[in-house]
Amino acid sequence: MPVGDVLLPTEYFMKSIRLLCVLMVCFTQIYAQQTDSVKVKELEEVNILEQRYRNTIERLPLTQGTYLFGGKKSEVINVLGADANIAEKTPRQIFAKVPGVFVYDMDGTGNQTNISTRGLDPHRGWEFNIRADGIITNSDMYAYPASHFSLPMEALQTIQLVRGTGSLQYGAQFGGMLNFISKQPDTTKAFNFETINSVGSFGLVSTYNGVSGKIGKLQYYGYFSRRRSDGYRDNSESNYGGEALGLIYQVSSKVTLKADFKHSKYIYHIPGPLTDSMFYANPRMSTRSRNYFNPTIYVPSFSADFRLSARTKASIVASAVLGDRNSVMFDKPSNVVDAIDPKTLQYANRQIDIDHFNSYSVEARLLHNYNIGKVSSILVTGVQLMNNDLNRQQLGKGTTGTDFDLSMTGDWVRDMHLKTKNFAFFAENRFAITSKFSVTPGIRVEVGESNLSGKIAYYDANQLPTTISHRFPLLGLNANYQLTQSQNIYAGFAQAYRPVVFKDIIPSATYEKIDKNLKDAYGYNAEIGYRGDTEHWKWDISAFMVQYNNRMGMTYGTETDGSFYYLRTNIGDSRTTGLETFIEYDTRLSQKSTLSIFTSTACMDGRYQDAAIRVGDKNVSVKGNKIETTPEWISRNGITFRYTKLSVTALYSYTAKSYADALNTVKPSVTGSVGLVSSYALLDINATYRLTKSMMVKLNINNLTNEQYFTKRPAFYPGPAVWSSDGRSVNLTFGLKM
């Protein structure tokens, strides 16, 4: 059980702590020197960008609504003020000031944000508890935790990221919470209209149109978004659409009701996997012309907020994630050509796979301020109920055509349901021991089970684990010491777990077996950091450790008759330690201009501990090997110059090499499925000019040096091989408010 399973820090982690302490001392001395030399003087009037458009990063407050964030590592990205390429949601630009964010490019430009932190898996952000305005958007937290919902970045005001040490309040995810906050209704008018339109390289055309306003006690908002692109590679066009509508009714000063409906849909023409030789010969080439991916997701929600007293707040939200994940593909390795059969004069039949999502959740929360003697305290507690049913239909026989067509002949080879019911209770209490020092213990108890049913044509259903229990008591502790009003030292520890998901329990071939005693992955996050700001400086420097036990993988075995099989099981444990550093210097050059310089850098060491995987007919230990997709260095460094209404940012991003498999294979395989992922460095130039308070123009030059690179060799969708990232592109955006 994860409770009490606390492992001692590694030598690497201790070195990070010592380095952190040295940096703390240095910054404290800098602050002391600056404080001694401060002189009061009257500031002259300046004419620079409004504060809401400043490209800066903030921290979450002590409390927000019914959430408690004190003493936890958090970042708030001001999307409104970013010079970044929002039309295509370029993550390395949007998350530039969040150290350690790994970006995985797939699914076509701008369709989805695939990121991770601290050595976790970036596939559709499925190591995060992902939310939109506080509403869960993970497709199915217990069967397929990826988020297929896609928000237009033009609709956002901020992005909140809370690391895993703060996870107990909202989920059990190792990555923490990623919350996309929409623009708030304009309450000064009955009707407000905003339009943001972009054109760019590779046939990019994008339009976002939003309305909002206030009539009496009723606020409303909505948007309509469309984006089309031919894509960087051949046969990689995508067509996206998204809509939202929301109503907020102020019943009284103590009660607020909100109803919200969001929808996203896109069709991505998948250009196919590449071998290494194909990539280096022509990274824009395509090996598939008949493969398509199409998620259609609906996110309805209803919430109520209550101010029960001056000290007490409560909230309840009911929401759902509904829709389908559709794909039609010629799903073969990269070195298999999809060609017309000279005998039949037709292509081969394609494979149809469909996931039907039916995920429902209810979450009730309470925040209460109280005193125990002279100790002020804040209690946050609540419950979360989930009732999910993922219907996975796979290996359907599709058409021999070339367009997006989900029609098929015959029955599904796999037609399964994974139904989950889960109850969670959580509580955290902040105790202000002194005016400067506080501690926040917390607990989350998860109780539930997932039940598998259905058929697999090539496999005896009795050999599958039919019931998977989720029973985890998770503990956490955060502490905060306020050095000054603007500087603090924080530390935290929280246990986490990741349930066994659908792909872990469904054998993909007749020679695969599934361990009927599969266990959920569990472990913990630990961190200590120092953050603050002065007149010119802003920083957040932290050391972390992520312990990840019961990782999934494959081992090898033999039957009594001598035949072999691959067993999907828990292969062992891993640990990632590292240092995350954000430092920014901002100064005024003149009455009308400012200059800021920042570095956002993370160094990580992620390694397997006691673990073994199958290689041919043997099980091989991978103890000491590096974890897949965990580069030692991720560094983003930028400089922003502002002159009155103009803001220009140059961003240099570097990602070190990483490995695609637990064996740390360097030489690429014939198909490109394993091998080294080389380091890459990118340069972006972004500029925003605000003609008036209601009109702006944005220019983005992405990957200025036209670096040809790829970020990951995926183990499954969209195919184990090389997937090229975009070369140089230019976008022009125009925005208008009325």
C-alpha cells in the first residue's frame, strides 16, 4: 500500500537540495542589499502595455473559490499577455515560463496540447487531472485518462498548473492539475463581441468569434471557433471546430448558478509513420494517404456556488464527458507500403477503431475558515463521485477507400465495456502556526472498482481480469514559510496513483497474456522550493522527486508445451529527481519601454529501479536505465522588449536527447519504433502590436532556423516510429473587440 511507503531521497536529490539552499541564500542576500538601498521617489507617468497584457507568470493565491493552494507549487500563465502562437496552440511558447514542460508533437498542428512534467508520459496529458473552468475533461479517468477535448486558445484568459504535491483536493494524478480558464463575461455591457482571425503557412486559416455580456442578474458567454490547415507534411491536413455556451445567474449575493456546454471536433489526416532514413531524406513525406483520426467530445456541466457565511464557502458541480474517439487506418509498421494490390486493383481494407465515452462526475466541496485558540486555520473538504462506461470497439474491417469513412463489414473483433464506479473523500487543513509558518496536512481516500465485460474474438474472456479494485488512502503534507510579503519557502509531499487503464488489460494478439493480478501504479511527489519577487526580479526554484511504482510493461514466459507468450504485467519501479528553475529580470529602459529576460530550465534524472522487461525470449533487467521520454535538460530562455503598444519576444528552446524504450536503445530499429531521440534547439520570434484597447495584430515566426526534428517515438497511437514536427512557419493574427 502507498501509505507509509516513503523512500529515502537519492544522492541526486540531495545534491539538488544543496544547490537549492545555495540559491536561496544568494537571493536572500540580493534582496537584503536591494532593501537597504530603496529610496522613496515619485514615479513618472509611463505609457506601456496594460498589466493584463503583460507576458508574465503568476502564482495561485492562498485560496480561490473552494480550493486551497497555499504552500503548493503552482503557475498561472497569462494567455492574454502572451506573444505566443495561440492560433496553433504552440505549447513550447505558451508554457515557456513553466520549467520542465516536455512537449510531444502529434495529432496535427494546433489540435491538442500534449505535455508532461517531471518525466511523466505526455500522451494527451493523461498524467494530469485536466480541467476547463474547473470541469474535468479527461475522457475516462479510469479507462482512458487522456483528454480528447480541444479548447481554442483564443478563448482562454489564463492556464493554471498545480504540481502533484497539491493533488489530493482534485484527484490522484502524478502530474497534478492543469486547469484552462476561459475569458470572463464583460459585465459592463449587455453585448460584447470579439473576433480573432489568423492566416499562416501550410494553408492555416483560423477564426474565433466570442460574445458575452450581462443583463440584470444574468451573465452569458459563448464562442464559435473554426481552424483549417494543410499541415506541414503531405497528407496531414486537419479541420477543427469548437463551440461553447454558458449562463451565470446571480440568484443573490450568496448564491450563484452556472450552466455550461462545450464541444470540440476535428478530423486529422494522419500522414503515417516514418523510418529514420525516411525522416532524414524528407521529413515532410507521407507514408499513408488513407489514415484519419476524429474525436468528437461534449462537456456539459452545471454548478452552484454558495457563500454560507463570511467564513464558509461551498460548491457543487455535476458534469460529463461524452462522445467518441474514431480512427480509420491502414495500421502497419512504417516499412510496410500501403499500395494497390495488382490482383484486385484495390487497396487493403482499413482498420476501424471507436471508443464511446460516457463519463459522469459529481463533486461537492466546502471551504471553512476557523480558529483554534490563536491559530488560524482553513479547512477544505469534499467528495467526488464518478460513474464511467467506456465502450471500446476495435479491429473492425473497414473499406478499401481513401476518404474518411467509418463504415465496416462484419463484426468487431474486440467489443468491450469497462465500467467504473468510484467514490473519493478528501480533506486538507491549513494551520497557521505563526504569522509566517503554516503546515497543511491532507488525505484522500479512493474506493471503487472497474468491471470488464464483452468479447475478444481471438481470446478467452475468462483469462481477462474482470474486476479491478481501486482502494487507496493517499496522504499529503505541505508547509510554507513566509520570509517576507513577497518571498516564501515551500515544501510538500503527496501520494498519488494511476489506475490500470483499458490498453493495459486488453491483449493485442493471441500470444499475449494479461496478468490477472495487475496492480495500479502508485507512488508520490516530493518537492521543496524558494520563490519570490523584488522590484526587478522574479524567481521560483525547486527540487523534486517523483516515485512511480508498479510501472506497466511486458515480460516473457513459456507454456508447459513449450510455446511462448508475452505477459503484460507490472514490470517494476522508477524514480525521477531534478531541479526546476525559473528566473526573470524585468527593467524599465525609458518612460515608454521595458525589457525582460528569463530562463525556465529543468534538469532531470529519471531511472528505473527494480524492473525487468522481455527481450526476445528472455527477461532482461533494466535497473539503472533511463526512463523513456525523460531528457536530462529542458531549457527555454527568452527576452521580451516592450515599447508603448508593441511587444516582441525571442524564445530559444532546448531539449536534450531521450530514449524511446526502457532498454535505452541508441541505434534505430528498421521501423523507427525504437532508438535515440536526438536533442533539438528551436528559435521563435513573436510580436504583438495593440493598435487600440480593442484592436491588436500578432506576428509569429515559429522555428525560425527551420530545424528538422521529432520529439518522441510513440509506443502506440499514432504508430511506433518517427513523427516529424513542424519546420519554419509564419502566422499573422488580427483581433478586434466591439
